Amino acid sequence: MNNIILCPGQGAQTVSMGKLWCDASEAARAIFERADAVMGDSLGASISTLCFDGPADSLNRTDVSQPAIYTASVACFAGWLDSENLTKNELNIAATAGLSLGEYTALHLADAFSFEDGLKLVALRGKAMQEAAEAADSSMVALIGADEEKANAVCEQAREGDILVAANFNAPGQVVISGSAVACDRAEVVASEMKLRATRLSVAGAFHSPFMKPAAEQLAEALAATKINALSCTVMSNVTAQPHETNPDSIRQRLVDQLTSPVRWAACCEYLVQNNASSEAGTQFHELAPGKTLGGMMRRIDRGTKVHGHNEPATVS
């Protein structure tokens, strides 16, 4: 059996995430201990404390949630292998994919970089994105019922010289746009006139938009100093919705581009479904903790593809 691993992104965080895996598995606990050793109390408390006890207001901050989710996901993976008495090689990972932040988890699972190097990258990424968000009055709006053409039409009508772009193509009928707060205000009105449901998101700012350029520049410097190893399996790029190239500099560039480019998650999943459907060994999709968001998106992307969730030990659904 071939396995495809899906890794959640920011927004999946919840107080107590990873605790049951930590309690059940020494391997999962070791991941949290390694994270705490790297980060110390630089986030205001240890990562394990923030994941297990919150408070939610702290955990929801971009600079905290990103390293916390990365750690919880990798701990979940370690605990899952531990619970099945499997080595990573025995799992037969055909591909990995992660939603935005989750792309770093996906790359780590494919051996692109160590857990510690990945944690340092996502901690810097989260901090830089938080700073970029606080530097401008910006926001994001989810458009329910929109496709790419309709989302772009909303942006074009509501932009009026401000920044407003499509940011996330999550699933059919679910597109998120990103831009200045005033443009997002106008977008909600335009979307209503187009019979679309618009919901303002509770985020720090306009992610995956030009507002993130300062964060992208900081991330580029950090990535340039990070060793990128050969990939052990296919890893999807959010930017291109195609597998990452094997060239380390290409991987670095796609991760930098990701901060200011739309996330093409639906197309990533469609690629994985279409290119693994004929596997003689069979293919299973799995979603790491925290949450079950990606499984829900897959039901909209390809209803025939079941995603096995690993949010908690012994709850493979």
C-alpha cells in the first residue's frame, strides 16, 4: 500500500493539540521535547505548554501557531508510526502535501531538512508574517460559492487601486481573497451583489498577498542558510500545484514565492488523486494532526477519495 500524507496549515490549531499523542507515545513526546529545546520560552512559554494548555489567544497568534502546528504534526506522525510499530521506510510514502505552512511539514517528512531546521524556518516565517501583518491594515475574506474566475472578478471590481488578490483556492466553491482592509470591505459588498457568501476571516493580516513581501525577504535569507537535502518522495508545491523540483534552490524559491502567491490546494489534491489512482499497490490518503480540515476539503475536491484522520491516537477514521 502506498500512502500520501496531508499536513495541515495555520487555522487548524486548537488548545490541547498533540497532547493525547504525547501521552500515548514516547516517540511523539520526544518531538515535543526537541521542539522545547530549540525554542525555549521564546514564544512566551514552551511549545508543549502552548499546544497543551494555551491560552487560545496566544496559540492563535501567527508567530506562535506556525511552529506549534508544525511540531504537533510531526509529533503525530512519529506517534502514528510508533503505534503501528512501523519505520518510516515501511510506510511507503508516495507523496506528501501541506496547506501553506503545512508544506514545511511535508518537506520535512520527505527528508528535505531536519525537524530542528524546519522548526527554525517556520518560527521565523511566523514571526515575519506577524510583523508584516501588523505593519498594514489588511485582512482576508472567504468567498463561498466562488471559483477562480468569480474570485478574480470580485477582486477586480473591489480593488479600486488598493491591494486585493486571490490567496487560497482551497476547494471547489471555496476561495479566499486577501488585501487591504478597505478593499476587503468593498469585496464583501461586491460578493453579495454577485450572490456569493463572503465571510471576513479572523487573521492577523493579508497572507499570500503583496503585503507579505517583507516577510518573504526575511524568509529568503533564512532559506539560503538552510541545507536542503534530496527529497525521498514527491512533495507538492502550493505555488505551482506540481511536484517540487529536486533542485534545492528551486525548493527555496517556491517557499519564498508561497508567501505572496495564491495557495493552489485544490489543484494539488487533484494532481495527487489523478496520478496515484492507477497504483497497483493501492493508495491511501492520511491527514496528520491537528484537526480534520483537509479531509473535509478533500470531500469537496474528490468525493471518492477517503482521507484517514490521525488527530488522536487510535482514531483512524
